Amino acid sequence: MPSYIPKKTRFAPGTKRHGPDEVLDVAYLQELLGAVRTGIQDEKRRVRGLSAHNSKLQKRLEDLRQKEEELIAMTKDLQREVRKEKLRTERLRHQSQSARASRLMVQNCNGYPPLPDNHWNPYFVDPREFMSQFPSNPPISHGPIYHQVQPSQPPPPPNYFHNPHLS
């Protein structure tokens, strides 16, 4: 609203009496009409700006919802993978324990007792009464090895059959 009101205007907003002798200032009314039009245009511009900002926010919200759905799907996939891995680990642990138990019960992997082996590992008893697969050298104080009495090998077990192709 203009701060300057011409003197010849006797009609002003807010007056209660309007008589036929009152004179209206056309320039003031045109200025007032221009201010109202400018205010309406400013308000329309502000509404357009808000609606553009609102549409940007709606687009961003849709993008965030889509990302949320993707993350939820990825989380479910990872949980499924973890469950599968736990089951696999448990199954492997059970298999290793059952294989260990079958070895302790002298069974092969099919659950049958193993067949007797057809090989013979000789063992030696050295002078110090230790049993091993390899002969140990006696101490030097006993003299050279070829002067000492060599212990004889024990006989092979009864289920051993000599294979000339192996020796």
C-alpha cells in the first residue's frame, strides 16, 4: 500500500461513510491495483517454486524408498547365505566327527572293518630297549658297528604274504 496519499482524496480505506460528493484518486487506485497484481504474481511464483521443490523432494523420497527396498533384499540374501554357510559348517563338522569316530572304531568310511594289510614294517630293538622302524647306531664306546652283534628281525606276521615285485 502506498505511503503517499494525495490531498484531494477524501475517500480512504476504512472510512465508513461514502457520499456522492467524495472524489476518488484514480492514480492511487491504479497503484493499489498494480500492487495487488504484483502480490498475486509473487504468490504464484512462490507456489510454483514450492511445487518444484516439493516435486524434487517427492522424487528424492521415491529414490530413497527404492534404495531401502534394495538394501532389504540384499540383507535377506546375506542372511540366507549366512544360514547356508552355518548349515554347511555344521554338516562338515558332523562329517569330520563321524569320520574320526569311525577311525576310532576301526572302520573305513563305508562303515566296514578294514581288510588286513598285506605289508610288514619290521621294527628294531636297539640296545637301549627302544622300539623303532629304523635301527639306531649304538654308542661309540661299544666299538665299531661291524664288530657288534646285530639283533635279528622278528618274524613277519602270519597274514603277511611276500610280494617279490615290491622288494
